[in-house]
Amino acid sequence: MNYKFLRLVICFLCVYFIIRCFSSNVLSEIGKSKIYGAMDVPELEGCLSGWRDEWEWMGALETMGASSIDYKEEYLREEVAFISLTFFHNVDYDNNDVNIGIMVNLSEPDQVRMKVDIHYDCKKKELKYEPIYILQGKSGNADKYTDEKSVDEYLSRYGLTRKDVQEYQEYAVYDIVVKTWAKAHHEFYWLERWKLKQCKVIDHTFQFEDE
């Protein structure tokens, strides 16, 4: 009797894992659920629960065409100024794409920052790493450097390699976004990470503009 019960439990778990493996990855779920899923993630800033807050947030998304939510600073590395999730809206069809934005302080005294953007295309299931760029100066009035020579010079000046940049991308996507959403929605982090790793990756991190 116990043996039959054990077999039943094992079969159930096998079916469950098969279903989970072929279900949507975490970024697809984030794009579909938007604010309704974000409210369950305590690491996200300003996600209040209630129909009024949901209505106002979705109204802002429809009006502006895009809306962002930031992760709380206490959950981020010291040198990371912010990590944000940006959602999109299109009047013609549902847009469930998600953008992950990362700002890294290379030098606070020199006011130098590195901006990293990652775009997830929900329909194509593509993870695109956008070209990085450097900002120097006060926010809103900073000089922007998008050419390869300038970016490499800034990275070298502050002791970063291209591999370090890729590690920041991995950190934001997997250690912050995937891990917090998986935890909040009672999913297995390792499974959600694996499913996202199966997506097509387009890496334009170091494809810079011409000087």
C-alpha cells in the first residue's frame, strides 16, 4: 500500500516538473502580469496592494505607453544605483515585453555611471542585451558616451573588464529579477533560471555606434 502511494507521489511530481518545464519562463510571466505580479515582490519599490493602486498604475501605463518599477536599494549591491523593470503598452495589441535597466556607479566623486539595458521580447522569446553606454556629470545634464573607444577607456580607468559588464547583466537578470519573482511566486529558482537560459540571446552589449 505504501509502495503504491509512493509510486503515485513520484508520478505526480514527474508530471508537475514536466508541466513546469514547458510553461512560460519568468520574464514572460512578468510581462503578462505587470503590476498584479509585482505587488507580490517585496523587493520592488512602491507596489501597493489595492484596486485603486492597480487602476492608477495601469492607467499611467496606457497613457504614457510605458511605466517602470525600481528595486529597493537595500537589496542591491553598493555600487548599483538602481535596477528597474519597464513595462510597455500598445493600443493595437497587448505588449508583454519587459526591459531591465541597470545603472552602475563607476565613480561617485567623478560622477561617472554605466548604463546597461536588457530587453525581453515576449512573443519571440528573445533576450536582447543592448549596447552599454557611459554617463558623466549630474543626472539630467550628463555627457553621454556611446562609442567603443570612450566606453573602453572609462571601463579601463575604473578597473572594469568586458567580462565584468557581462557579470552585471547576469546579476540583474538572474540574481535580482528571476530570483525575487521566483521566491515571491513560490517557484523553483533553478528551474526558472534554466527555462530563461533556453531563450534566444541577442548580444549587442559591445556593438557601439561609430565615432
